[in-house]
Amino acid sequence: MPIFPSHRCILLIDDEPDLCQIVKLTLEHLKGWKVIAVESGRLGLAQALANQPDAILLDLSLPDGDGLMLLQALKTNPATQSIPVILLTAKEIDENSLEFNSCKVAGVILKPFNVLELSDRIAVLLGW
């Protein structure tokens, strides 16, 4: 069983199982962060409520709905609204759009990304 010395917990919500596995292994190995990976928005919301992670990595394309809808649900729920969310997406995003800015994300990481640099990018975006 891995040890998580930094006591950081990341919730990864992405429907690509291979990506989830490699991100989970990389973040746990490089930073010692605990990573909970789920493949749907429904499970992601449940895990966010149950585990209160330190941050959420959220894909915008999910099999059970739009990631932006999940983001809005997270940000309007008092139990999850303060959890920082970083979007992991292959979609082009207009970071100046009203819809994007109203969601108050901590940042955006575009796919494809270098998995070995991911933990540093997350740490910078979150001020860790």
C-alpha cells in the first residue's frame, strides 16, 4: 500500500482509463499525492462530496454529460465550491468567455500534456 507523505488528495475525473491510470501512478510516485480516479461525472460528484479532495482535475468531455455542467454543480454546492478545479481537456477553450470565467477554475491544462511535468504544473496553478 503506497504512503502519501504530503497528505494531498487529487480527484481525477476523466473517461479515458489509460490516462487515469498513468496520471494516478505518476502523481502518486512523483509527489506522493493520493489520487482518486473516476470515469464519469456522476461518480466524480459523489467522490468530491465523500472525500473532499484538495483539488479536482476535470475533463470536459464525459460520457454522462458535459464537464462544464459538472463544474457548475461543484461550484454551486456549498460542500464542494471551495475545492480548486483544474480542467484537463483537449477542447479549445476561450478563457475570456463569460461561461468559463463564471466557473472560477484554477487553471486549464490542455491535452496532450507531458505527464512527467503534470505534477509541477498542478503545484504551480494551486500554489502548492
